[in-house]
Amino acid sequence: MTMITSIEPQSHASPSDQAAIICKKVRKVSLASRESFTSRCGAIHLPCPSQQRKTQSLRERPFNLDNGIHRELGGGPPHPDTVLYLAYGSNLCARTFQGDRGIRPLSQVNVVVPELVMTFDLAGLPYVEPCFANTRYRHTYPPVSTSEKSHLLPERTPRYHKDRWKKGLVGVVYEVTKEDYAHIIATEGGGASYQDVLVHCHELPANADIVPEFPTSQPFKAHTLYSPVLPPGEPPEKGGRFSRPDPAYAQASVRYLTLITDGADEHALPGEYRDYLHQLRPYTMTTQKQRLGGWIFSVIWLPLISAVFGLNGTFGDEDGKAPAWLVAVTGALFRGMWTSYDGFFFKLFGDGERTIDEDHAGDEGAVRSGPSLKYAGVDEKGEGRYEEV
């Protein structure tokens, strides 16, 4: 077992320098142990997609998931025999992608996607899985000027570690069979909440440590599943999901973040990006009231949520797509669950989306409504607004 030793920062270094020293030393240990770690997780080292296949991708078009993915995948010349699929969340991890979902990729390559950035704005289950990864289009791509800043909350609002990545999305493009891509979509809800989009990907050099913000290499296209965040109160319809008033508020669970960081380590994504991922703070219950509330919440809602997903497996078609009545039931169940959380559980038991009572109250440990600021909804750009109290 690899041990981490001698990572104590030098006493004369500044706090930022100390953090950089520790990150570099931990990264070296991670690289040295990656081979054994990958073996335990079952990851397979694969070749890169061929140049011919990447050139073909430039002529492709997005799939219309409403038509049924099997029909779309058999759509003729616009779609080659394989699919280039961009993964960025838990599907980076072999035990999820190849293990739980049984996908067998034919090739893979690490990429940066300048037009997208990863977010954690898909609502999950309070106290259990508060949110999941998603993407949004960057406001700075294509860039107007090199000094233009990305989309940020107002200066006086609490800062979020998960919003600190200002470059493009970093991920892995897998080449998969059409059958496997249909299975991926089926396991993601059969396209009920997602759109298939094509994005420009730039291959990252092997052993790259820094992610280029505006890469100049020849791009190729890959498909990915995109779920736009809906305005508060708007029911989920085609290609959208139920969303919270402030989509950027929630923290992901330890379990979910571990899948992403493990996957990033397996694929040896650039060290700069892995440092960012490993610094993300997970949601943690810090009070007995939260733990009690989380247990009661799970007892009430988890069986219902599990039953609904079980019905999807029973009544879903060959594409995994649920009938309209079941989609409506699922939407109503999620709205009811979050209404009960906002109206009762949060007030009585505490925050089920963000860690509270941490030392750094102005960072990711900030409570939902601090002594000087309170959340006041979102503006026309979808930004969280805070008002002084």
C-alpha cells in the first residue's frame, strides 16, 4: 500500500505555497499508484479513436431522443457505426461505467471542451444525494476577450469551490457501439430529462498537467447528454429537469464525488483539474438533528423513489423511455419531496443540501441564510441573488 509521507509544508512558505506543495506531492503519489488502483477498479487502457473516426464526427448531427434512440442510431449515413460519447461525471469511473452499466468502450481519449463547464445543479435527494453533475454552456466561449470573466455570483455572495473552475469541461470521450450508447441513455432515464448535443472536443496531450483555456488543436465532435436547468416552478418537460431555486447551492455527496475523483485519477486527467476535483467539499451532516432528519426523510421518501424507478424498468420501452403518465408521477413525486423538505425538514432538522457550522462560513460551509445575507431567488440570467438583512 502506498503511503503518503513528508508532505508537511515548509514553515516559511505562504499558505498558498504550502497548499501547492502538498498538492504536488499528493499528485506524485497518485500517479505512482494509479496502475494498481486502476487494476482494482477494472479500468482498461484503450487506444485513442482513429483520426478517420474523429474526422467523421465533424459531419454528424445530434440525435433526436424523442424519436427513440434505436431509430436514431439506425438513421443511415449521418451516423457512423460507433458513437463518440463524452463523459465527465460518475461515468469517468470504471466501476460505474464498465461495472454497474456494463459498457465496453472500444477506444477513449482525454479531452477539454471549451464551450462547456461542469456544474452540480441537478437536484437529487436531500440529506442523501443532494445534487449530481451536469454541464452548462460557458458564457465566455467563444471568447470576446482574454480578460473576460466567467459567469459568477455577485461579489458579496458566498464563494463555492465547485464554481472555481473557469476553464472548459475536462472529460473522457469513449468510442462505444450503438447498442451501448442506447444502454447509456436508457440508464439515464431514456432521454426523458436529457437532450443529446454535439460539442467540439480537443484532445489533451498525454501526461498533460495544465488544461489549455483556449486550445488551438484540431477539434472533433462528441455526443453528450445535456439537461438544461429549468426556471423555478416550471415542470420538467422535454430535455429538462426539476431544479432548485439556486441550482449552484447544493453540495454533492462523498460517494458521488469519490466516483468522479477516482475516474479522473484512473484516466490521469491533467493534475491541475484533479487538484480542483479533490478540493471539492462534499455535503456532510454535522449535527444530530440533521442525522435524525436525514434518517426520517430517507424512511419516508427513498422507498417511493425506488418504486418509481422500478416502474420505469417495468413500463419503459426498448429505449428505456417511461410512458407519459409515469413521467408525470415522477415529476409530482420529486416536487412533493422537495416541498416537504423546504417546508418542514429544513426548518426542523437543518440543511440537507449544504454542510453547516464549518469554520469558513464564507466558503462552502456557509449556511443557507447567513446573518448578513439571505437568498433571494434567481435573476433573469439564472444567477443566485442575495440580499442584505
